[in-house]
Amino acid sequence: MIRAAIVTASLRHAGRFWRIWRVRLGAEGVAGGLLLALAAAAVAYAPFLRDDTETLHADVEALRTSLQSANRKRVPSDRGQAETLRTLLPPLEAGARDLRTVFAAASRHRVALPKGEYTLHRSEDGSELARMDVVIPVKDRYATIKALIADLLNELPHASLSELKMERSTASADLLDARVRLTLHYRER
């Protein structure tokens, strides 16, 4: 009860003080006083902001140097990248197995492969890499050809689609005559 009376009295005195100063200073004077109080608060708070800014700049510089050193450690040389890529490729002996994979995928999609061309190219630059070009003619619907190629590329991650030609005998024909050329990449050892 006594506290409530003290609070009420304090509010009454503050209200009276506010009314007196508002009348004496006017709206401009009150606005100027508020701006002065805000400026004083900003001047008092500025050193804390400066300390925080310096700390953040130091943290950013530490992160930048650690990121640069991590990037220098992570990026191998061109020779190292080439060697890593070479070790990821299957050996040349896997070529026969890959051709069986091609025929198995064609069988799953009910695509007849009456003939095909298979050419092996060995590198002449000493990189110990080889590639096999597989050219297969396919006569089927677009969706079937697309699914067959997608399966082959998923099952043979070392393969790339080098060429795809599709022709229709007539505009209303449902079947396409396609020529699919895959390149299979291998390491020789």
C-alpha cells in the first residue's frame, strides 16, 4: 500500500515536471532535449561499439587466413588431380564386362541390338588411358531410347554420350532410327 502511494506520488510529480518544462520549452525545446539525450547516449555507447567492431574484424581476418590455408592444402596439383582421376577409372580388362552391361540394359528395355561397332583407342601421350567407342543402332520409341541411355550412363559412370542421332522415316512414324555413340574411358594398368 505504501509502495503504491509512493509510485503514484512519483508519477504525479513527474507528470507535473513534464508539463512545466513542456510549456516553458515548447515543442521545439522538448524535441531538442530529446535529441540531446539521444546524442549523449550514442556518445556513451560508441566505445562499446568500437570494441565490438575491432573484435569482429579480428575474427574475420582469422577466418580468412584459416580458409586460405585450408584451400592451399586441399587443392592438389594438376598432376595429382590427373592421377586421382586415373585411379578412379576401371582397368581396361573391364571392357568386356561393360559390353555385357550394354547388352543386358538393352535386353531389359526390350531393345534389339542387331549390330554394333566397337573401337579401342589407346593414348599415345603416355598417360596410360584408353577409350572404347561403342556405336549401336537402335530402332524404337523415343521414351525407350531415352531410358536405355539413362540406364547405361547410370550403370557405367566412366561412360559418356558422345553422339546421339535420331531420325523418323515419316512425320507420323512412331519408331525412331537412332545411332547412339558411347565412349567408355579406362586406365591401362
